[in-house]
Amino acid sequence: MPEIDAGEGPVRGPERTEASRRNFMRKVFFASGATALVTMGSAGAWTALADDSAGTADASASPSPSGAPSGGPGGGTGGPGNQSLTEEFFGLTTDGKRIDDLFTIHSTRVDTAPVITAANAFLAGLTDTQKTSTQFTVHSTEWRLWSNIDSYSRQGVSLADLTDTQKDLGTALLKAALSADGLETTEKIRRINQAAGEAIGNTASFNEDAYYWTLMGTPSDSEPWGFQFDGHHCVVNYFVLGDQVVMSPCFWGSEPTSMEIDGETVTVCHEEVLASLAFVNSLTTDQQAVAIVSATKSSESMKAGAFSDNAVQAYEGLRGNALTRAQRQKLLGIVEAFVDRAKADAAKVRMAEVRAHLDDTYVTWAGGTGADDAFYVRVHSPVVWVEVDCQAPGPLRGAYGGTEGVPTQMHVHSIIRTPNGNDYGKELLRQHYLTSPHHR
């Protein structure tokens, strides 16, 4: 099933009933997560992972019947009807088996103090009721309950329910975590979402305030914690452990990707499109024959969108060790379009990690290679997964005259992930609870 943006349904604020869904998710976690908990290797780890800010779950309870998220292997849609997790977190793999020793707890010299300060200020600015619905434990399944879909029922506190002062504190948190480009990208996505909603007469579903904050754990310079900013076409997951940062999964997209707003042309998600085209057009004819698996582009090609944390996808396409030095730089340029949305020091660490596995990085392409052609590209290595997907027009096509069923650069979905178990910093979290003396 393709990842289609639902165009109906009102924006849901924190006044909705959350207890039943949160309770259900804790039950699913306990019912399906026994193996993961056992591998943690200690009673302290079990106790820590069993915790949840909303209360203590009943480990013996059985989850309500629920189908797996729709979509084939690796392609869950994350739509409103797919709000449950039916399996424990494992991470993206090529064959269902994780590669060990890729991620370790070590000093990276990333300055996380500003984001800790900003997160504490944001929490302090919330009312007690808002804080209760916004703050979860660092082990919470809430990490995985994000979706690109506009009408997906989210938890946390929405921008619509914050005062201007509280919104400013949230913006300060994003500013502390993201680069200028990253902050600008999130703001442009929200701005286009509002303008496109106005253009089609549906600001109830599409607006700049239907974005939600959740914080996992307590901001700390030594204990693991993180935050999630989640809404239509924009999802940022940000995990912190000491001076280590994991910023994935992050979803960036827009429909349209360029729009006149108040006399200004606002364009977003252009960097990844340009970098992708620059790379594919640097290839020789023989190299393109390997990289391009299809000359045509389907309506939706993304393999690891929402609710696809455990996608299994074999390497496919052109391998990095077959590239010239200049081509390798252009390949890295695709990844940099995503990684550079983090602060410079965190981005530097991430790109060093990516470069270390460049020979074992594969690139897959579908669609055209012209400047305006719709395409899909996947960059896949042991430590990074990037997808850029030019999709068929969705519910906002009326804002730009898109043709139904015809993929276009005016509707882009893109994502960056960390394969082999370290999305959401899960592998670092596991190691922390195994090795920290106070958790043994």
C-alpha cells in the first residue's frame, strides 16, 4: 500500500483521550518485547525498560488484536489506521541479522549543553498538564509512534495548544539541536503546509501548528534522553547520551515543494533533489546501468517510512567501491543534504561514520535523470539509510495543479535512518544499561 497523505480529519489536540492508546502500546511492548529485554542482560535493565512515565504497565496483559502495519516488508504506511506496533524494535537490516560493533559509547566532543539547556527551559515553560502529556521515559514506545500522515493521532503537546512564549521555547530547542538549514527546513515545511491548506480550503487538516512535541527521559549530560518533533511532512527524532547524538529517523517532505507565499517563493527539500541528480548524472553509462533499476517511477517507492523500523532490504544497485573520487564526493553530497540539518559538530561526527563505510555503500535509482524528472534514490550502508522519493500528487495537489497518479518533484518524501539497530539511539541506549554501574 502506498504512503498516501490522508486529507481528512481534524487536528487533534491534547484534550483527546490518550490513556487507552498509551495503555495499549505499553501492553504491546511487554507482550512482544521479552526477547529484547532478556538481551539487556540485567535486572536493572529490565526494570529501566519496564518503566513508563504514564504509570506501570501490566506485563501479563494481552494486547488487543491488531494487524501489522500495512505495506509490504519495509514499506509501512503509517496511516491513521496503522497506529500500533506489533513487534519489538530491531532496526533496519539487509537480511534480518544485525551487524555487531558498529556503534559504541565513546566521546565525540559534540557540544550537547545548549540542547540540554533549551530542553529544560521548554519543559519548565509547560503547565503541569502539558508536561504530563508530553514527557515520557527514554524507553517509551512513543519514540516509534511517529508518522508523516497529517491526520495521524499524535501524543504530546501541539503547537496549536502552546502560548507564543511556549512556542518560542520550542523553537529555541530546535535551534539548539539543528543547524540554520535544519531549522529553516522545518519552518518552511510548516509554512507551506499552512499555505497549501489555505489554497485548498482545508486548514483544519493542513496548517503550521499541527506539529507535536514529545520528550523522552529527562534532559541530562550523563543519562540518555531525547525529543521528537512530529507532524505532517516533518519528523525529527533526536537522541542524546552524554556528548553523543543520534538524529534519526528524520523525515522531511513537502507538497508542494515550492510555492508563492506572500509574494515570496518558498522552496524546500531542494537540496536532496539537486544532490541526487548531480550524483546520478556523474555516472558513466555502464555505471548507470547498474545503479538504475527502473527507468520508470512508481507513485510511491519509499521502503522505510513510518512504522518500518524493522524493514529488511538487501543491498541493491551500484556499490561505492566502484566510484571515482569525484563520484564518491557527489554520493556523500546526498547524505550531507540530510546530515547537515544537524549542528555542525554532530554532522561532522555523522559524516565521518558514513565515510568509514563508503566502500560498502550502495545506491539504487528509479525514474528519470533530467532536471525536472521524478525519481527515487536510496543510499544504503551499514550505518546510514537515505531515501528521496518524488511521489504522485496527494491531497494538496489542488495547491499546484498536480496530475493524479503522475510522480513529481513537487511532492517529495525523504528520510534518513541508522540501520543495524541505532535508530532512536537504541543501540547506545542498550549499551548504556549494560555498562553503567548504577544500572547493574
